[in-house]
Amino acid sequence: GFMFGGFFVYLRELKQKQKEMKNIKELKEKYGKIFKLEIPTDEGDKVLILRKIDRLTYKAAMKMMEKDELSASEMMLRALTVEGDAEEVIKDLDSLRTAAGLLVEVIGVKTGNVQAL
């Protein structure tokens, strides 16, 4: 009996993973580049899927950063989250601070090269 039960749990997890993958594929088709953030909270890890930052959100975030980094992070999480509950992360200071650190990678750009000629 045990093997059978274990198999069902395995199947259920597999289905969940496939659903997640399908979801991610759809989100990628819709938004282009997306980012998966895994943020530890008191209630376990929260997963947020964020889309790439757009010009308006970026400008607003940079303006807010000068005054209040956490508010800027909150705003970006709310604006960019396409899957998952951003509010769950925002309401917890530690989680928000963790997310703020990860956002740097989301809004980061590839490094280019400059050369004096």
C-alpha cells in the first residue's frame, strides 16, 4: 500500500511542477524576460514571478530610491509581480528587505564596455 500512496504523492507533485512550467511558459510568452524570486518568510518560502522593469516603473523607482529605498522596493514589487502575492512579502520587513536585495538583479543591466580612444 505504501508504494502506491507514495506514487500518488509523486504524481501530484509532478502535475504541480508541470502546471508551474506551463504557467512560466505562458508568462514568458506574455512578458518576455521574467524572474523568479524565492523569499523566505515566517510562513515558509514565498515565490514571486516578476516581469522585466519598464521605463516608467524604473524612473519612478529611481526617484523614490533617493528618499526611501524600502518604499521603492514595495512599489517595484507591486508593479512587476505577475505571479504570486507581493503583499505577503511586503508586510514582513525581513522578507521585504530580502526582496529589495533581489530586485537589484531584476533591474540590473548587462555590463557594457567603455574605452577612451
